[in-house]
Amino acid sequence: MGVQVVDAQRNELNQAVGANTGDVQGILGYSNVSSFYTLGNAFADFLVGPGGILPSAPNGIKYFQQDSGQGNYYNRYLVTEPYVQDDWRVNNRLTLNLGVRFSLFGTWHEKYNNVYNWVPSAFNHALAAQTAIESATGGLAVAGTCDQFGNCTPIPLNLNNLDPRITNGLVRCGVNGVPDGCMTGHFFNPAPRVGFAFDPKGDGKTSIRAGYGIFFHHGTGNEANTGSLEGSAPLILDMTQNRPTNYQCIGGIGQLPNGNGPCRGSGAYPLNVTAIPTAAVWPYVQQWSLSVQRELSKSTVGTIAYVGSKGTHLTTDLQINQLAPVPAGKNPFLAGQPVISADCSSYDGNQFTLYGPDPVSPISGLPTDPLTGLADVTATVVSGQPGFVNLEAACFGTPGNTKLPDPNSLRTFAPGLGRIFSLQNVADSIYNAMQVTIRRATGPLTLGVAYTYSHSIDDSSDRSDTTFVNSFSLAQNRASSNFDQRHLLNISYVYKLDSFVSKMRFWFSDIGYDSSGATTPMPASESRLGHTLLDGWEISGITTYQSGVPFSVINGGSANGISVLDNAGVANGVGAGSIPDVIGDPYKHPPLGATNPQSIAPRS
């Protein structure tokens, strides 16, 4: 029996753990889209500068994001875990191992209550109705003040007196009845474990073992607790300005190039916020195993085992202010058909014209573009139809198309806000493995062979998994774990060099010659130096053969496609935003496969 007590402190300048980037100088993002105005390479567009090839033309800057500052945070928690465990020998063939650990968890909390949580129940929809997103600048504006040209009255940004429309939904931890950790605790967490060892014949040559246990995890400071609220608004603001005109107009302050007048000003931009649960739900893992070990000979022992584990309430990071994906069966795109530049360029404010999956080789029976005669026109999507808003989000940022609305203006879950990074303990995992080992010791050689065939499956391999498309349906992300290795073979060997050392002793013994040239006899024992240098040598090593981990294919854009990850048009900002939809032979033509580089389409 015993007890573990952890009284933890984490004192630090805030890092990038939630909505904040940790960057007070700002981050510029560029589009990889090739167009008449841009070079199609983000770094090249950065070097050329705003305006690309033509100084007065639209540029490749996609967004500018910046934190208003940094702060020191002092997170604390207390954990006490008493445990008792013992072996009970039922008889000479059966032994039980029984135990229990009581995980008594205190919640994470910031010592001075200087963290804020975004809570859906605190979000005021009436207050949100008073805000609008200016279409040209993406800035926060007063609702009802926009003219026919999209000019609105901006909501001012005063760091010393923030407008409540900017910070809608934020609550301070430890104040006004909110718990110190911004969540109600769950203190008592019993974790039993049980196991047995059984000798079926009582001859000491076979052992059957099994075990089961529960293990609770208090969580690191980057998970669903106040550690992830470091750098949170309103003490530190993180805002994103989409599509700034040029470097001089970041923040809406400055002059347009070539004497074209002042930048179109703006005050505040939609705030990016972080959310953690309001009630503690601790992650835990169940582990179990069943093995049979057998003495195969006097020098050989073999074991075969089944080992499994299941993780429950694991942490994941969801962007709950994303757009909903197009409902199944209503996707206007064909299988294997990506969003390409031609689709985005067709936008006129009310309609998109969609082109075929292979614009170079038209499909028989589908109409071609009347101007080029090449691409297949598959459909038109007008305002109000499924997929229209998603196309607006997906195409945003393509150079030269200034009619597309700012993605923040399309959000409906929490209008007026930007991205909401919601850390939730809702993910699960499962691991199953067959393990086979053989160990043989004969003479100076000990040889061990261990083989594992396993499969790990989860819906979030870590808190910042980068493959999310739909934060509203975590099950759609269920797949092999990022770290899954199906096959693992280890061969270990140790060889004692006793005979070799004996020869070394002979070669380096103190043999001398007397004055007549006769050899002196070998001493009865080697010298102390020889004993120290030559005894106990071994040759050992481990050779490993293993299969690789899964390779995740995401949309990276192409010469004819859009460069943003968000090919699904969900304005996620956390993960890839699109997933492969071609399964099977990649050398076949759609819909069985694809031979073109644009084989990634919006999810269906």
C-alpha cells in the first residue's frame, strides 16, 4: 500500500495552446494559387510582395493574425492517489493479484483567476444580432449600418474598454460563482485492477496469466483545463484579418499603393477564443491481457498473449464555429471532382458554375465550357442551394476574386466570432494486439524473438489532430491511429565471449625470458590488470523490423485547384478541411480512381 501526492505548479509566459498563436509580431498567410496576379507559390508571393506581378492588382496575402500581447500564468492543481494491492495465493497452482487505486483529482486552476473561458450558455444571441461582418475588410461592424457598397460603421477596438460585442460569451474563471478551474470537479475516481497466474498441471512448466485494470489520467497543461486558457481573451486578444489589401493596410491603417488614397479602415476583427468543459470529465484507459507461457525445453521458453486497451474521454480540439458540411446526398460535386480555380472564378455573387473532374479530357455527354471547349460543365449552384455557402468559404482567398464574402460572415453557430477552439474530452481509442515471444539460452548465447501484430484505432490521435473536417461528427474521423504500426519484430541477442577471453589471457599473460633465453613459466593466475580488462565481455544487440505508420493524404492544392486546405468549404481552421475520396486503384479513371492531380474533392 502507499500514496502518491502531486502538488503541481506551472509558472510560465503563455504559449500557443488555444486560440492564441503566442506571436505578438503577427503571422502572414499566403495563397498557393497560381493566377495572372500571383506566382502560385506562397514563399515567392511573399518575396514579390503585395500586388504580385502587378503592384496595383489583388495580392496573394490570405490573412494576417496577431496576438495583442503575452502574459504570465500560474496554474496549480493537487492530486492525491492512495492505493492498496496484494497477491493472494489461493493454492499451489493459482495466485490472485487484487488492488485498487483511488484517484482523488483536484481541478487545474490559475492562481490569480486570470483566465477566461468561452461558454455557449453565456453567448448572447441578441447581442450577436447587433454585429455584422464588413464584406470587404472582414472587420466587426454595427449591424444595420452597411450601405450598398458594403461600407459599415466599425465596432471600435479599445484595449482598455472592450466593447461587449467583441467578447460575447466569455466568463472569468473563479469569479461570479464560476469555479476556479472554470469547471465543476469530479474528485473521487476509483480504479480497480485484478489479475491471476494459474499453473494448470502444477508442474511449473505452463503458466496462464490474465489481468485487467483502469488507469485515470489527470491531463497535461495543454488539454481540457485552464492550462489551455493561457493567453485567452479578453486579457490577450487574437484576431485574424482576412485578405488585407497590402502590408500597409494591415489593421486598416495606412495608405494604398501608388497614391490610391487611405486604406479602408476597420476597428475590431472577429475574436478567436478557446473553450474548455464546464464539468470535469477525466480521461481513463482500460487495459487487459491474457497470456500463456510454456517451457518448450530446458533452455527455451515461449509466450503467446492477447493484449488490449481502450481509451475513453480522451482530449481533442474541435472548431465548433465551423460551417456544417454539405449533407450526404446533396453534394453538387461528382465523385473524384475537386474544387478548381474555374469553379471559383465563375462566382458572380449569386451563382457558381461547376466544371468536370478532368478539364483536359471532357466526359462524353456533358456540356463543355463555351469559351474553352475543354472543361465539362456538371452543374450550377445558386444562392440558397446546398453547397453554395461552402463554396464561398472554399473559394475565399483565391486571387482576383474580391466578391467572395469573408468566411467569418458565414458562421451561424456563434455569429460575430471567429474560430472557437473547443477542447473536449470526447475522443476514444481502441488497441488490440497479438504478442508472441520466444527466448532461448544455451551456452554463451541468449536469443530472444518478439513479434507483435496490432491495430490501434481512434478518432483523435492527440489533442491537435490535423485531419478534422467535421467537428460536429467526431465519428467521421475514426481511422487507424497516426502512430499505428501493424507489424513489429524485435530480435535480441547476447553472446558471452568466455572462450575468446581465455585466449586473450594466454596471449597477454606475463611470459618472460631469463638470461639464457629460456621462457619463464606462466603464472598460476593472470594479473589483476588482465583480469580487469579481459573478463566479462559480451556481444549484444537488437534488430528491429517494423511496418510504417499511416500516411494521411490531405489537400495541398495544385496548379488548377485551390491552394487552401479547406476544399470542403467548412472554414474549420483546425484541420485539413478536406479528405481523399478516391479509394482503390489510383491509376484508374473516375469514379474508380483518378489519374489527375486533383483527386481530392469535398467530403460527401
